[in-house]
Amino acid sequence: MMVTVNLKSLLIFSAFLRLFLIIYGEWQDTHMEVRYTDVDYLVFSDAAALVAAGKSPYQRSTYRYSPLIAFLLVPNSFIHPSWGKFIFSASDLLVGFLINAILKLRGVPEKLCTYSVMVWLLNPFTFTIGTRGNCEPIICAIILWIILCLMNGRLVQAAFWYGLVVHMRIYPIIYALPIILVLDPLFFQYGTKPALVNWSSRKSKSQQTSSCKRLMDPCCICNFLTSLFTWRRIMFGLISGALFFLLNGIFFFLYGWDFLHEALLYHLTRTDPRHNFSIYFYHIYLHYEHELSNLEKLVSFLPQIMVQLVLVFRFAQDFPFCFFVQTVAFVAFNKVMTAQYFVWFFCLLPLILPWTNMKLRGKGLVCILLWMAAQGHWLLWGYLLEFKGKNVFLQLWVAGLLFLAANTFVLINIIQQHTYSPVFQQLSRAASKKHVKQR
């Protein structure tokens, strides 16, 4: 007899699981050589203590985040050192709640919603992220809230939170173009919520292929360029841009160039000589004392931007799926790739599962095992380098190439097995033109 699990019981169980892990982490940190707490959490805590003392969080070396994270963790100094872990874990639970809300809004059956939420809440990688003290669940929650706001037609809220999240973490800037594409007069009418395409009306393979081709059609792209400056797009850009620059201006006034360099410029120009999953790490390691030439920068940047543009113009109308494939590609081709980056697309994965034709017992299992094996293979060489001191840089780089190949293989299969489904119902062109004229 199968046990029925609802969202409430799932969230309660997940909350107790995270509470247990936070308490266990305190014990492990005290009694074992290998700490449970993420080293970044120690950096956050030190920066928060500096803020509480009226100093700059950037006096703590390697603090390279928005001051907002340090502000959130100020109670670490006078309530409990694990305060931040509870904040991050609560954000983790909020992600699960928002996943369910987004899927229900799109008409996904409740049972399928719950299974999709489980992929986030019961994923060992994701439930350890917050409990170890990593701030990424906050970013994930804001991104999902933006998606929910867009689906409900609350564009001012979406723009506000988008400006905030790009300030806190620069990578969501890649979602700007698909959002702009979605804010089309064909989807939005003045004074009414946009109509959503229900999950039950998923398109056949031939229909979704023709829809994708229309979006990639040169005439469609030309029409987009000629009608780019609609009032919704301009409003979204102005509000999100104004908040982004306002926050940066305030913190630049408070903390000067230290803020600008550590929180923004560092992430735009980051080249990490330490071993990481990126295929570029070995070249950076060998040439770290010399600045990369313009050609080298172009070679690393071009694949990323080309893949992003293709994915955006192919899947923008199905924007939760577009966000997912963009993020996977962005992480895979980035100059620096660490394990915490994977949570960026793990939070979006449950949003696409109801539209996949991939079976868990078939290709799905193959993709999971291949991705885990490629990562495990890399971690083996990483262990030999970091803990055994063996010179295995070349082997580690080859393992990085294999991991890129595995990511590419999995991404291609996910795209092939996905049922393309635009989020919004398209209005008739006559109706959209009429509303544009009224504005």
C-alpha cells in the first residue's frame, strides 16, 4: 500500500531534517577534524561581526558578497552563531513551497507537484547547502519568486526583486534577455493578468518543434527588434536597473572601492588558480602570474555567449525551462565552477520535470549515473591532489573535460526529451495592437 505524501507533511519532515543537520553540524564541528560547516559561513559570520561593530564587512579577507548577507547574519553575534544557518535553511524550505506554487499555477496535478518538490527538498546536495551555511538558497528563493511574479503579471514586483537578486549575485543577469522577450504585447493586456497555458494542454512534438522554429525564425527576431521598446520592457528595465544602481551606490558610499571590487568586479574578472570543475582551471593555473591575453579571454567567453543566445531565442517563451538550460550551460562553460554552483540549476529542475518525456528507469537513470560518475571521477583526482599532495593536475584537467562532456550529454538529452510549452497564451495580434494603441 502506497503512502500518500502531501506538501504540508513533506515541508514538516524537511524542516525537522534540516534542524537535525544543523544540530549535528555543531557536534561535528566540535568533535571531528573535518568540519560540517562550510568555510564560507565562517567568512559570513566574521563579516557580520564587523558590521555589528560598525566596521566594513570587507575588512574580512575573502568576503566577496553583498553587504546584505552580512546584515542578515548580524544576529549571529548576539543570538546564536547558527542564526544564519536557520535563515538559509528557511529559504531552502521556501524554495520548495515556491516550486509547488509555480507548478500548481501552471495546472500540474497535485501528486506530480509533490514529487517535483521532493526532488528539491529531499536532495542530499540541496538540504546540506543551507545547513552547512551557504547563502545560495536565498538567491534561489528570489529567482523562483520572480518567476511567480511574472506568471501573475506582477511586473513591478518582478523588476524590484530582479534588481535585488542581480545585486546580491551577478549571475542572474543571464535571465534578462528571456524576461525581455517574454514581456511581449502578445502575452500581456493592460489591466488583466496574462493567461497561462495549462499543463494538460501540452503540445505534441511536432507542434512544439514548429513553435520553437517560429521563435528562431529571422522574421520573428526582426519583429522583436523593431518592437523592442514597449512600455512594459522599459518599465522593467528602469525599475530593476534603478534598484541595482541604488543599492550599489549606497554601499559604494558606505564602503568605497572595497565593496565595488570584492562584490562586483571580482566576479566579472575572476580567474581561480585552485583546482575546480572548470575546463579552464589548468590553463589559468599554469599562467596565473601572467594576465590572460584578449584572445584567451575571447576564447573562454565566446562559447558561453553563443550557447546562451541560442538557448534564449529557442526557448524564451517557456522561460522556466529556458532559465534551467541557460544556467546549466552557464555553469558548465564558466571559467570557474565549484559544487555550490550546481544549486543554481537544481532549484529550477523541479519546474521542468512535469514536461519531460524522459523516464527515470531509462534515459533518466543513465543521465543521473553518468553525471554522478563524471563528478565522482573528478573528485577522486581532487582528493589525491588536495589531501595526498600528488601531482595530478593533468589528470584533474582531463577529468574536467569528461565532466563537461557529461554535462553536455545530459543537457542535450534533457532538451530532446522536453515538451516545449510556452507559459503564456498568445493573444490575437489585433487585440494586442489595440491595447498598445490604447497605451
